[in-house]
Amino acid sequence: MKKLSSNRVFGGEHAQYSHYSEANKCDMTFAIFLPPIALGKGKEAQKVPVLYWLSGLTCNDQNFMQKAGAFRAAAELGIAIVAPDTSPRGESVPDDPDKAYDFGLGAGFYLNATQPPWSAHYNMYDYILNELLPSVQQTFFVNKHSAISGHSMGGHGALTMGLKNPDIFTSISAFSPICNPVNCQWGQKAFTHYLGDDKQSWLEYDACHLLQNASKQVPILIDQGTDDDFLEEQLKPDNLIRVAQMSDYHLTLNMRSGYDHSYFFISSFIDDHISFHAKCLFADE
Ligand SMILES: CC(=O)Oc1ccc2c(C)cc(=O)oc2c1
């Protein structure tokens, strides 16, 4: 693993690293925030839990770290934050021929592609679960407790990865998530390319389907702006709420009046999400 940058922030450290991913067959960059307590400032260092943050379309490891304003709360509560990139990258990695923002580079949709040419590199699900999590565990002063959050496409990633791995993630949260990708244009385009025409195979990465079939109720918090341009056509939180009610799955959805899809919205409520995860991450201490 190679360290690319380091900054002191709120008494902790923000750093970027690069490492080779076997799943994605390319180098992947990720960012990590370590709170002061994990660095042992003046005292003995303590292992801290980790919040994984999955960013949305067009983003990389830096958008959340530089815009969300999450470090004060994470430093005070003693939580590390890890933000991976949103897709494989590099000369050998294919991109959308039309260079659209909703597919290809910057749009990995946190799944394992099964269709060529995408399947050679677009395996973000395996990368995060089987490579990034173990590497973070081995390299940094963190404990085994993990939670997951994300925005938009990354909210879809947080919901699907969290629901598929209820024994790994203590809690799931999302801002403006794509809640039902099999029923929206962003999801249908990406899933057709990455997974093929068999719509049955898409369900493995659809939060509504996964929630309906969940074996365990992992706590879920969602915040959604009412003035989000993508709310009706792409995000569809009502579909998730309907399934949750039918399945008796208790989740919290806050509709936030006047907020849009941007990091202005995320930064306004990120402290609530960090506190929500802290309750679950520290529950057995
Ligand atoms: C930095 C930033 O604003 O990120 C951003 C903007 C727009 C979107 C859209 C439209 C979708 C998504 O999944 O993520 C996303 C992220």
C-alpha cells in the first residue's frame, strides 16, 4: 500500500492511499480519516470502529472528505472514515463509449459485473468487501466494528452492501439513495451493461428486493431532500418505504424540506448520521 498524501485535521489525520486490487485489476485509491484517539495523541492509542462512505456518480475518494464536514464529529466520537473511489480507473479500464456521467468511470454501482468488457474490471462489490475492508483492518489502528453510508449511487451501494452483509455492518445510512435501481433509468442502464438482460440477476443489487428478503433488521437511516431534482425519476424512496412497511422492517426516512442533491445537503445532516452510527458501533462496549 502506498501513501499518497497526509493532512492533520481536527487533531486526527486525513490520508490517501493507493493499493492494487485483484478484483478490479487496477490500482485503487482510497481516503481515510483517523480520529485523534487512533493516533494515541498524548495517551495510549485505542482501536476505533470504521464508517465506510460510498460516494455517488462522478465522484472519487475526495468529494466526501473535502465537502461533507464530517471530521469534527468523527474526531470527537472516535470513528475512522474510509472513502473508496467510485469505480476502477486506468488506461486498461473501459469507459462508457458516450462518456456519459451515469455509467463507466465514476459509476461502478458497487456491484460485480458479469458482462464483457465490464466484468474484467468493474467488481467494486468484491473490491470493497474482500480487499478494502481486510486491508484497512490490517493496516490501521481500527477494531472489527464497521458501518456503511453513502450518497445517491453510493447510497444504493450502502443499502445493498449493508443489507447483503448484516453481520459485517452494524448500521446503514444514506443521503438521497437510489432505492430501487431496477425501476429507474440510471439503474436500468448500468445494470443492463454490467449484468446483462436477465432482470432476475439485477435483484441481487436492488435495495427494495434485498430489504424485502432481509434475514436481520440492521438499523437504517435515510435523509432525502424534497427539492432534489432526481427524487421522483431516479431515487424513489417511496418504493423502499412501501416494502419496509410490508415487511415490518423499521427504518427512518427524514424528508428534508428545501434541500437538494448536493453536498450542501449532506454537510447539513452528516452529524446526525455519524451519531446514528456511533450508537450502533459502540453498542457492545
Ligand atoms: C460532488 C457532488 O456534487 O457529487 C454529486 C453530484 C451529483 C450526483 C448525481 C446526480 C448522482 C449521484 O449518484 O451522485 C452525485 C454526486
